[in-house]
Amino acid sequence: MSSAILERRRFLKSLGLGAGVVSLPFFSLLESSVVQAADAAQPPLRLLLLHSGWGGPWDHLRPTGVTDTTRDLPLDAGMLTFADSVLEPLKAFASKMLVIEGLGTTAGLVPQDATHPIRTHLVGHENEDPNRFTGSAINDANKDWVPSSPSLEYVLGKQFGGSNAVRSLQLGIGCTSGTSHSDTLSYNESGQRLPGVTAPADVFKALFGGVSTGPAPDPAVAQRILARRKGVATALEASVTRLRSRLAGTERAKLDEHLASLVDIESRLSSAASPVACGTPMSPTGTAPQVGFGSGDAIPENTRMHFDILSQAFACDRTRYVVARWGETGAGTIPWLFGTDVRDMHGDVAHNAGHENMTDVGNTARLRLAKVNNWYAQQLAAFMTKLQAIPEGSGTLLDNTLIVWTTDFGNEVHGGLNVPFVLLGGAQKKFRMGRYLNVSSGPLNDKYPGNAVSTYAPTNQLLVSIMNACGIAGNTFGSTEFSGPLKGLV
């Protein structure tokens, strides 16, 4: 192993990062000992972007009372309460819910040329994750499916996350994350995949491992540790600068991102450690099952532990922008819901659940997906209950949080049209919550293949709206062929 790699690993370890995250690039998971106290008059807005597997059809998601002409309808608990409802567990939060129908991952649809006479509505797993929160058309050269622009949580973290322990964070909750195009949601400006963290212990270490929760350390010892860490950072800056002169084009741009992050780390190390102002963070009890392809049985315990850590991280302002793959999308079982009745969620259930399959097999598959997504909704309700119990400013932490929950396809398998998006939380009243909103220009149509592509609003407009709500002005996000915020949110 080269001395440069050993030096880099020693540096990351000196910052308190666990073995599971020592491979993270410098622009992600930047550990700091500084906690910024939230302004009581205007707490920060937290954002959690969730992308779950095994979902899509609207049969059991759409609230009651919605018709072909419904575009904007106030929600109440009764509209979410019906047989096999996905959202019933969240009925207590109907006033903090915005169910959005009529969106399409249009920028990710192929062919990418907007002037092509037939833009297909079908997308594969290759396009799905790279497009979802980048809003970018996908470059499939070398079969690597790379977006041409960064993801939303990365952009926000880079702009506003400098005072947080972690600027932005990508998680794998009960699944892999950040290992390939098919499980990565987070990207930087160069289209590079950003690593994900899957083990709750590593997430807790990254968020809280470097903070002081007790008496201040001996000043002399603290100064020696600080000097050592700054010395390593300075040496690495010099090494990167020397290497930069030998590179050109995209490779130099990528190295510049590393260099900028090293400078940022050195700056943050200059700040003295301060105690956590929100109490003593507690690592979740228990052992999280290891995740991997097909490991559906790892989802429940990992979900509990990740959400526990996230509630503390948001409360302590350790990070504000998180994106997460939630639940496996590949082969596997869900024993806590189906026992041994289902042996392949991907092939036997998800691939039969689209509206291109109107047989008894298709109906059974959609009912099973409704049961899975109802379980997801239960976990979200528990998470929101935690956030609501934490006072902040003139309200609660939930009032200052926006959760965006979306699934891997729409009304058909591998379909990029009418992909569900459910917004949850108070969102600091940046959006009018407590509603069902249909943003398409066509009638409700659950039949295969649905309405024309042009009738669906691009998810890019939703990303623009969220970006604006979080404090960045702009009229586009991702693909520039679509512009403006999503109509009807405010």
C-alpha cells in the first residue's frame, strides 16, 4: 500500500471516523468538532430525501375522493383510511402531508434528445437512481450511467453545510448504497458517485464521533491533537497541489474538488471543540443485520437504528441534508410481512405489479406492494412522532423538517411516469401541506402505458422548488430543458 494512501487513512482516522467510512472522499462526511447552535428565531430547515424499493402503483396510495378532474384537494385522516391503504399509518399527520401525483422522471427518460419524436416512458434500474435527485439526463457511455449534474442534498450541503459536522450524507437503510449506478443517489458536480454509509454504527460515529459531550479536555492535549491534524491536512494539500500540475481537463477538476475539501477541513480544524448543546447523543442499542443484495430481512432493524440516529442528528444540527436508499430493490424475501410465501420480491412481486399486468397475479402483487409500503409509512409515522416531540424555535423539529418520500417506479414496472412523491413535515410553511395535488395536465389513467409523456410534470420542477425553499435561488435544477418551480406547492 502506498504511503499516500496510508497517510490519507491515518488522517481520516485522526478525525474520528470509523473503519467503515475511511474510504469516503474528502468532500463528503467532513467530520468537525464544532456544533452550530440553531437560531431560536429561525431554526434551519432539514431535508431528508428517501427513495424506497418495491413501490409505485397508485391503487392503494391515492386518497379517497380524488376524481379525474381533481387537481388540489385538502387532506384529512378519513381520506387516508380505507382497505389496504398505504398512507393510513400517517393519518395523524394529514395536515403535514402533500401527496403529489402526475410527476415524471422525464429528464432521465431515453432517448435523451428532447426533439426525438418518441421519448419512451420506460426507464431501467440504470437510470432510476442517478436521475432521481439530480434531475439529470444520464450518460450511459461505458455502461456506467453517469448524471451530468450533482444531486440536491450535495448542492445544499456544499452551500449551507459548512458549519455542520457533516455537510451532506448518503445512507443505505437496510440496503447497499453508493457502490454502483444502481444503488447511488448522491453525486457531485463531476458526476462522481458519492459513497453511502450503511452500518448505523458508522453513521453514528461520523455524526457524533468527534464531539465533546462532557467536560472540556486538557487544553495542552487538545492543542497537540489539533496541531497534528492540521499538519496532516497541510501536508496532504501540498501533495494534491503537486499532483494537480500533472493533470488536465476533467481529472484536474476532480482533484480540485478534493483540494477544496482539504482546505475546508483545515479551516474547520482551527475551531476549538465545543460541547453538544442538545444533550448527550445515544447510539442505538442492538446489532444491525448486515445489508447486501437480497437482504430484505435486514430492513426493519436497520430502519429503526438509522431513524433514531437521524432524529438526534437533526436535533443537534449535526447535518441538515440527507439522502437515503431505503429497503432492498433486488431479489429477496420480507419474512416479517410474508413469511415464506414470497421468495423473490423483485421477480415475483415487483415485476408483476405494474398495470401492464391486470391478471389475478398482478392484483395480488399490487396488494403485496401496498402492504410493504404501509409498513414504510408506519416507520415514517414513528420517525415523525419523534421529531414532533422535540421543541425547536416557536414549534417543533418536525415543523422545521421536510421529508420527501418517493419510490422506484410509477404505474408500470420500470416506468418513469406518475412516480409517487409524498412530502411530509412542516417544511417551515414553505409549501402548503395537508393536500393532494395532481400536477399533470391529463386525466387519471392507471392503465398501461398511461398518458402521453408530455402530460406529466418533470420532477426537475419539484427539485427547483425544494432548492428554493432551502434558500438557493434559481430556475433550473439538473437538466436545463425543464425550468421553473412546480406549480401549486406554495
